[in-house]
Amino acid sequence: MQMTMRWFGTGYDSVTLEQIRQVPGVSGIITTLYGTQPGEIWDKDAVTAMKQTVEAAGFAIAGIESVNIHDSIKTGSPDRDRYIDNYITTLSRLGEAGIHLICYNFMAIFDWTRSDLAKLRSDGATVMSYDQKLIDQIDPNSMFETMSAKSNGFALAGWEPERLARLKELFALYKGITAEKLRANLKYFLEAIMPVCDKYDINMAMHPDDPGWSVFGLVRIMKNKEDLLTMLHLVDNPHNGLTLCTGSLGTNPANDIPDIIRSVKDRIHFAHLRNLRHNGPGDFEESAHLSADGSLDMFAIVKALYDSGFNGPVRPDHGRAIWGEVSMPGYGLYDRALGISYLSGLLEAIEKGS
Ligand SMILES: [Mn+2]
């Protein structure tokens, strides 16, 4: 497994590549052209500049998170082919730049959702949390304002203000989109992009839904093992794969993550490793990465990945806000660096013990 860290780019991230260089064990960067809109063709010079910036700091780009999918593709609107063509052009430019991993999701309207971005824990740390009772009281049309209010002034990944300014329009667009329709649109998209993925050996790594159930009545198709297997069978090409995100799949206590890893193992291209703590049904908070601080058995998860032969990039995921650090929620340096040290220790013990 290759240890990586997510970095949003100069001007967008409070963390620098120079700081990441001092986190032991990190050899790759997961990044994106932050500020591009879903559906936009990525500028060739901007891709080159992104690559040069990362390489000048002594790293390689291990993958892109994310190249977001335009809503016309997800909803199967008449203009989807134009946006699929744009996506293919972006993929070919990334392929030309030697990039072989793309994380994306196929969630309706809202990327990840939380009811609080800074829930205070007893030790003074703050974490992102989700409580269905609180979400049920929020008008979905004001969800963008609710999320932005506690984002420390940072733009939130997947919460493009330009797109979410049209929320009413988006809800109308997704009206009548059933799981079957969303899956059919996903299959259409994947079949269209597989030739360019084959040409450049690009692994598409679809991220599961977060949380793993329907929010605001919107359809979800990546909630559990059955959904993941269905998605992989839609297009049986090894480049059609998954991001194994323990924090997202772990939102539902019924998901047995080591079992899921064993079931989909050959098609995991990327892993997000983090822990969370269940407080009750539909109520969880993100925790430190340690098994002892949350509800997930991180040892069993890393062991299952190791045993399945997974050799791709992994990264710590959202961290707590600690030691007074101000960052994009979940993406401070300190707690993710602690997470990397812990995950690296788990991995070394598993490797040497096998
Ligand atoms: Mn994730």
C-alpha cells in the first residue's frame, strides 16, 4: 500500500506540500484542480502546472480526487453526451500526464453531508458529525448555507457554490430519478469512458455514498456490499472499480467492512481509512483514526486490505480539529498526520507478522 495525503492546491489548502513532506511515510499526493466546475474540460496547462508543483515538492501525484460528474450525466439529461465528451477529454489529458487513478462519486446533488462541521468533544477537539434528527429539521434548500457557516471560510470539496446556488432546479432535475435510472445512467457513463481508461490505464474509483442512506429523499446506489457488487457488475472492466471509504461505509453499523473488502477485493483501487463513533441510530461523529476512539476495527480493516493483496494508494481521511489548527473541516494537518502514523504502524505490524 502506498501512503498518500490529500492536498487541495496552493491557495485552497491551509496545509503546504512542504509540511506534508515531513509526515513520515507519505510518498504520494492526492489532488485536484480545485475550483473547476463539474462538466468543465480541464485545461492542459493547468494539469501540467499541478503535476509540476507536486513533483517540485518531491512527490508524485498518486491520484485525482475528484473529477466531479456533471448533473446532466447523473440524471441522463439530453445534453449528457456533451459532458461525457468533456470528461473523456479531461481523462485523456490526465492520462497523458501519467495519472492513473480517478476518484469520483455518483451521488445526487449533495456530495457528503454532515449536520455539524465542528461538534465539540469532551477533550476540546472538534469533529464533523451527523445526526438524522438535526438533518430532518433542515430545509434542504438552506443546506449550503448551513454547511458553509462552519467551514472556516474554506470552500468545501464537492459543495460548489455555483452549482448549489441552483438547488431548487437541481431538486427538480433529480425528481423521478430512481435507483434503476441512476444505475442505468452510471452504466451509460462508464461504458462511454472505458475506452479512454483502457488506453491510458486509468482506474476509476467510485466513492460510496456518505452517509450510506437516503438524505432529503434523494436516491442512493452505493450504500452497502450489495450496491457495490451491483455497481461493479454494471460494467465488468477492471478499470471500473471502487474507493473503499471506511468512514462512509461505516456510517451504517450493519456494514461489515472487512467482509466488503474480501467481496470486492480485486476492484478496490483506492482506500480512505478513517474511523467514526456511532452515538445511536442515524447519529455518528468522526473520531480519531485509532480503533479505540471509534466504532470501527481499523486493525481488521487494514488486515483485510493487506490479505486481499491490495497494493494501491491509501490515505487517512477526515481528521479532528486539534491543537488550535484552523483548516478546511476534516483536512487539518495535525490529526491526519497522527492518523498516518497510526495506520503506518498497523501496516508494519501486519506485514511483519504475516
Ligand atoms: Mn471518503
